[in-house]
Amino acid sequence: MAATMDVDVDVAGAGAAAGGERPSEKELFSAAESGDASAFSSLTPADLAASLALRNEDGRSLLHVVRVLAAVGGDAAASVVNGKDEEGWAPIHTAASSGKAEIISILLDQGANVDLTTDAGRTALHYAASKGRLNIAETLIAHSANVNKKDKFGCTPLHRAASTGNAELCEFLIEEGADVDAVDKTGQTPLMHAVISEDKGVALLLVRHGADVDIEDKEGYTVLGRASDSFRPALIDAAKAMLEG
């Protein structure tokens, strides 16, 4: 992967007063890409934190961070693993979104905050749910991720999973305690998100798990009101089946 630099800090000059010449930004990035620990082992925690501003062409420093953590370890790693970029993203958010299960485990072992939020109020579990990444959701919840955490729009991970149509992930979240009737800031439940997305499989799954079809959102619509004419009969039948036991 070609490297590009997008850095607002002077890593090479950081801590120069303490003595000793620091590696340049280019040298640090190249070392991270090649897995060379020696470039990082002598950095102070402050210099190490500054080095995490380096970005690859994707604008994220995920591999860089993991290699630095593996190289340094200890208190220094713990002090930077939860560092955020300008959008509030930490390495754990990038790993969850991009499906890097092994990296998620490394970050958690190094002290990553499983419920750390971005500027949008989203945790790694929100991003795993949005992308349908069941294996990552399992790892995060095994490390006590909050399954009902709401982002700044009031959406829980179940809202995100329901919106993107992953029935298996929805079922897992429910089994782990997700509130099927959680409402976002528009008053909509995960079931409403599934209905609006025209995802019959997820919608019927939520109904089978007891989702309330009579909750009204802030515009006064229920699930049945939001459903299309072709979708509504299946929802009614599923709700009746639940009532009849």
C-alpha cells in the first residue's frame, strides 16, 4: 500500500529538548509498514502518541497502530490505544468497521475501551452491526460492550443491524440483551428501521422476538403505517401469531 502523509504534528522534533535525534515522519511510517519495532522502542509516550497521527492512503492508521502497540507494549501502549482522530475515531472503530477481528482482539488486549465513542456517539459495536460483522460483535460483547448504547441519533446497535438486513446478527444482539423496542430520536424502533428498509426477514424476526407493532414514532406512524401495502399483511399475520402464543 502506498503511503501518504497527513500529519499535523512534528514527530521528528517532538521531545528534542530531551536529547537524541528522533526518526522522521517518513521513517516512522515506513517502519510501521514493515513491522520494524526499533523505530518506536525509544519513543516517549508523548512522541508515540504523536506518531499515531500518521495516516496511510485510507486515511486511517490501523496497521500502524497495531504494529506500534506490538512493538512497545506496556503503559505506553495503554496510553495511546484509545487515541482518536479528528472525527473521534479510535483504532477499535476502524477495526470493527473494516472487519479486522484479529486486530480487534489485539486492541482489546492492549486496553482499548470497548465502549469508546466517535463524535457521532457510535461505539465499535455500532460499526460492527452496521457492516453485519457477527464475529466482531461476538468479540466485543464478550468484552462487555454495551449492547444498548445509543449514538447521538438515539440508535442502538440493533437499529443499525436492522437497517442493514442482517438477521443472524439481529438475533445474536437480541439474545445478548438488546432492547427490541428501543426508540431513536425520531421515535423509531429497530422494527421500524427494518420495515422502512423493506427487509421482511429481519422485520418478522423482530416481531417473533416480541417487538411492539403499535409504537408510534414522532410523526405518528406505527410499524403498520410505515409498511408498504405488500409488506403489511405479513406483519399482521406475524403479530397475530405472537398474540395467539
